[in-house]
Amino acid sequence: MSKATKLLMALDRVLLAIDDFGDDPLSEIDAVLTRLEPDIQQVEIRGRDKHQAEIYVARDRASVKVEVLNRVMERCHQKR
């Protein structure tokens, strides 16, 4: 398993442990980064292009997921 994969799995675990993001979900970013610091450092140490590519793909998937969920929410609100 690559260091990037381990980082992405750790990110998922950290996010799943947060029960409620409140009104400002982005306020959690610094705390999440702090918890991921050891994993981030491992990716930085390796510095391989394949790790960066894996992170780019995960980021793009997350962007698509956000847009899909936004559209689902919009459709749900329109039917009310």
C-alpha cells in the first residue's frame, strides 16, 4: 500500500470520526491536517510522482462527489 493510499485512508477515518461539522465545516481543516501530519510527512518524504497522481485523482473524485451531492440536494428541495 502506498503512502498516498495510507494518507487517504487516514483522512477518511478522521472525517468519519467527526459526528457534526456544525455551521462551518471548513473550520475543521486545521484540526484534520494536524491529525494527519505524520501521514502527510511520509508522503512528502517519498515525493514520488505516483503519490501525487493518486492524491490528484482522489481530489478530483471528491470534487465530483461534492457536485453530485449538491445537485441531489437541489433536486430534493425543488420537489418540496
